[in-house]
Amino acid sequence: MRISVLALAALIFALPPAAHAQKAGEPAKAGGVEKPRDDVMMFSEDDPEMNAAIARARAEVPDFLLHLITPRANKWRFMVKYDLDPGDAAEYIWAEIVSREPGGVTATLSNVPMLAGFKQGQTVTIRDEQIVDWSYVRDGVMQGNYTTRVILDRMPAAEADPIRRNLGW
């Protein structure tokens, strides 16, 4: 079964960056979520809420890209989430966009990757069809971030509420 590894830390303005030690591909609890560390959550590939969040984000990628190519002073920190190295176990990671290219973006990895051969700050090229979520800040409120919303809904309120406040939600 394929497992999605999703990190929050790159999205939290005032919180420290993510540091990952959990190995991609370790099994999640049957039928649910396992939180192996404070900054990583594992999801089953058939998780209906996460799949709906990804489907919504993917459907809205064209609109997101319009915001990216027509930036305004009240919009900043354009990011995308994608599978760092597609294979048996997924590592979904956030990357901050540096530039728009035909059919994709150039970005820098915002999280500390678990996979060997990758590092935080590394420049990567991401094709539009690889994007599973997106975000940007508008007037101090994080837009998009549909996968993060699912993660926060499954965290204890004492942990999730400060993150929501930082994101302007």
C-alpha cells in the first residue's frame, strides 16, 4: 500500500522548519492516520478526505497559476506540494516557487526531505501535473493548502489551533 508523507512546517510562518526522521513507506495505522513525529503525518493512499483535498487542489491549479503569474503586493509566498520521488512510497513535500517555466515551475524545497539525495533549499523543477496542493498568502491569510486542512482536522485542537491562527484561518 502506498503511503503519503505530508509535512506542515514549511507552511507555518513563525514555527521552526520541519526536521524529518521517519522513513517513507513505513505503514500507517489501518484505516487511519499515524502521527510518528510532530512534523510528519502518514496517510493511506485510499484516505477519502486526503484524496478529496488533492483532487480539489489539482482542479484549482490553473487558477493558482494565474495568481502566480499576476502577482500583487498583497500576495506572496507561492508554494506547491508534490511527490519528491514517485515510487512505492510517496514523500509529498512543499517547495517555494522561484520562477514559472512553460508547463511547470522552478522551486526550492521548503522541508527537510527524508529521501537521501535531496536537501532543504535544493532547486527542483516541478511539472504542473505533479502538483498535488498549492498555497500562497493573500493579505496575511494562507490560500489553498487543502491537504494541510485535512491534517489540522486530525490533530488535537491544542496543536492545530495555533497553526490555524498562524495561517490566518
